[in-house]
Amino acid sequence: MPQPEWEVLVREVRDLTRRVAAIEECLRVAGVRESPAMAASASEETQGWGGEAAPHPLEQAAGLLPVVGKALLGLAGAYLLRALTEGGALPNRAGVAAGILYAGGWLLWAARVPAEETLTAAVDSLTAALVLAPLLWEATVRHRAIAPATAGGTLLLFAVFGMAVSWRKNLRVVSTIATVTAVGSAAALLLGTHDVLPFTFLLLAIAAAVEASACLDHWLNERWLAAIGADMAVLLATWLVTNERGLPQSYAAIPPLWLFGAQMALLAIYLASTIVRTLLRGFSFTAFETAQAGLAFLISVSGGLSLSRTEVRLAPVMATVAVVCAAACYLVSFSRLEQRAGAGRNFYTYSTFGLLLALCGSRILFSGMAAAGAWSALAIAGIWAGGRFERLTLQVHGVIYLLLALVTSGAPQQAAAFLLGSAAWPGGNLPALLLGACAAAPAYALAVRYPQPGDSWLSDALRLAPAAAFLGLMAGTAAGGFTGVYHALAGPGASHAYCSTLRTSVIVITAVVLARLGPRLKRPELTRLVYPAMALGAYRLLTQDLYQDRKTALFLSLLVYGATLTALPRLRRTAVVEAHAR
């Protein structure tokens, strides 16, 4: 059979298409609706036969190609400026200046794009960064065409310019790329030029600009980057100056006073930013602000102390700064934040900083017994003020000061040596023992005199801690004194086995006194110490008394301890009955 002509076949297909369309029209009029699956299938068939094909992924990315092409043209312009400079058509300084202006123009162009075109703004900003960073490296490190201070100033202008031009549209990507470029280039140039101070102050200036923007609620996500750069630069400069080998010969000189200024600048930047945001703007402390403020204090204070080995004048300055900041933190906490609704986090953060700074400042000014005496005074003042003005936090801080004062002085260690060990009277640290007892006694008396309202475990702990400290120190003093009297009467060569019995007897007598006085005086914290005291007695029996050479002394220790352990429940019940009878 002969093949039909091509035109005839086309006409028949068209005729068939019209008939199918007519049938579909009739079905639509009749109310027959096609399902979504049928419609999708028909659509796919139509596209496959006579419609347009689905766009290819490369065609979907076609909008990106002009942006990338424009960036490549921008880089080509930078290379043209480089070629003109290297060929002598432009002087070195003029070529560098033209390149810097060219990078600034690209950054300005990035900020002019619509806010929704984030990708375009990012590519244009990256173009500016790729123009500026290599330019400054070659001009500063390789060709020495510009000084490190000039390079630092250029990077600072680039970062601030990026923040400024992107401020109105809140183009975070432009500001972030400008900041990253400035911080990264500063770090590279610091290591490449071995000139630390210009780029340290540059990183501090960038951190200050970012924090100033954060105070106005802009560029909050960039704070950690600028903070890391500033922290690391100050730490590196401090280590280079204070390490045992001294500053390497390849590095530019770092005057100690300039380094101290950088340390203080780091502290001032983040202290000012925190004050503005939390006190003036009313924001709550963020995790970044808490961590960075603490880190800035640590870097500045520890760095200043390291410098004070050669510059003796710096230690009192650091101590004064710490003490003044501590007083300010306490003042802000209790005068402005305690009664303000929703300021709980800020209150506890400021008060905790006050505690830590007071400890730090006093420890710099004093050492040994002098520091313990200062903290004992702070403990008594804190417990009194907290009870007098009903400030629970102040009482907590007072107890912390007390415990740190005791540990620093060595009083608990000496008391334990007398009570649980075998130290001979008067021991090696008797003045600390007496000072600790003199501090713990008024602290406990004030905690009893000014109880906090409410019946909470924290209120009980505020009385229990100084009570335990005072009783432990007094028991240790008594144990040491009794053994001293024993050796004074029996002679230096008397057996130490009976000293163990005396020490164990002091412990059990303390438990008996607590069991009697606790209910009678209605002091539950004393009653709670009865069985911990007996546990100490058991520890002493197992670790000391069982190993003595005189079995008579062991018999006496076991007799005293066992009798007391048997009689304690009855003593407590009797004391409770007598207390209720009153």
C-alpha cells in the first residue's frame, strides 16, 4: 500500500485533535470533571507533544550567571589596576588608593541592591572583599607601599563603611562580609607584619563599632566574631610581652603602657556595651554578653597582673578598677534591678559579677592572712546588710566570703589536723584558727539575729554553714588544747594513744551538746549537725584510734563513742519534750 503524503497526515492529525477537543468540551458542559491526576497527566502529555518543555535546572540558574559575570568583571578591573601599577603607569601609592576606592565602590554598589536580592548583595560584597584583602596584603607585606597603621585604618573604614551603607535596608550580609573581611585581614596582617599594636587596636575599634551597633539593636550576630578577634589579639600581645623568652626580635616593640591601654580598652568596650544594653535599653543579659564580659575582665585583669611584674604601678590600678566595678555592680543590682519586674536575670548576673570582682580586687591588694581578714570583714558586712535590709542575695554572698576566707587562711585545715589527725599543739597555723573562729562566730550570730522570711532550704543553709564552720573550728581548737594540756602534764614522752581518745571525746561531746542545745534553743541547724559530728567520730575511730598501740586507749574511745551513740536518741527526745514544756 502506498505511503500517504506528509500533508495529508498532518491534516488528519489536526482533524483528530479538533474532534477530541469537541468531545472534551461536551463532557465539560455535561458536568463531568476530570480528576487532578488526569489533568496532570493530560498536561504532561500536552507538554510532551505540543506544549513547552519543563525548564532545565541550568535554565533556572540563569539568573545567577549575570551576577557572577558582573563579579568577574569587577575582579578583572582590579587586575587591570594592578597591571597599570606594576607597569609603572600609576605610582604605587596611587594604585593602592585607586584599588581601595574601587573596593569601596563595590561595597557601596552591594548596599544599593534591593533588600530581597540577598544573593546579588552577597556576591557584590564578596567582590569588594576579594579586591581589598589581597591588595592590602601585597601593599603592606610584600611591597611595603603603605604602613601597617595605614592598612589598619583602611580596614577600619571598610568595616564601618559596610555597616553604615547597609544600615537603612538592614542588609546583614553586606555588613557581615565587610566585618569578616576586616577582622580576617587584620589577623593575617598582624601575623604577616609582626607589628602587633596597630592591628590590635584595629580589632578593638571594630569590636567597639559592632558593639555600638548592637546597642542600637543592629548586627547582633556579628558580635561574637569581633569579640573573638579582639580577645585573641590582646591575649597574643600580652603573651608576647610577658612570656619568659621575651618579645621575639622579629616583632615590633610593644610598650607595656600601650599594651595596658589595649587591655583596659577591651574591658571598657564590653563593659560600656553591657551597661547600655541592660540598664539603659532594658534588654536582658544574653549568653554572649555574660560570657564575653567575664572573659574581658579575665583577660584584662590577668594581663594587667602579668604586666605588673615589670610595671609595679599597674597592680594597684587593676585592684582599684576591680573594686570600683564590684561596688558599681552591687549598687546597680540592689538599687535599680532588684525591684524591677522581669529583671531577674540581670540582677543575678550583676550581683554575681560584683561578688567575683570584689574577690579579685581584694586578692590583688592583699595576700594570705590579710586577704582572709578582708573577706571575713566582707562576710560579716554582707550577712548583716542582707539580714537588716532583707536581701537574701547579700547573705548568700556573705556566707561565700566567709567560707573563702576560712579556706584561704588555712583555719579548717588546722582544725582538721587537731581534730581528725595527730597534730601537736599549738600547730603550725594557730592564728588562722583563732581568726576563723572570730569571723565565724559573729557571722552565725548575725544569721540567727536576722533570719530571712520564709522557711526554705536556702535560709536554713545560711545558718547551717556558719554554724558548722564555727563549731568545727572550736572543736579543733579544743582538741588541740586538750592534747597540749595532756602532754604538758604527762610529759613530752607520754603515749599519743590517749591523745586519740581525747580527740574522739571532743567530737562526741560536741554531738551531745548539739543534741541538747538544738531543741532547747529552737535552733534546727544545730540539731542537723548532730549525726554529721558522729560520722566524723566514726571516721576518726576507723582511721586513727584502731591503729594505736595502747588497747586501753582504744577501749576508752569505743566506750565513749558507743555510749554516746546509744544515748543520743533519748537525749534528743528529752530535749524536745523540755523545749515544748517551756
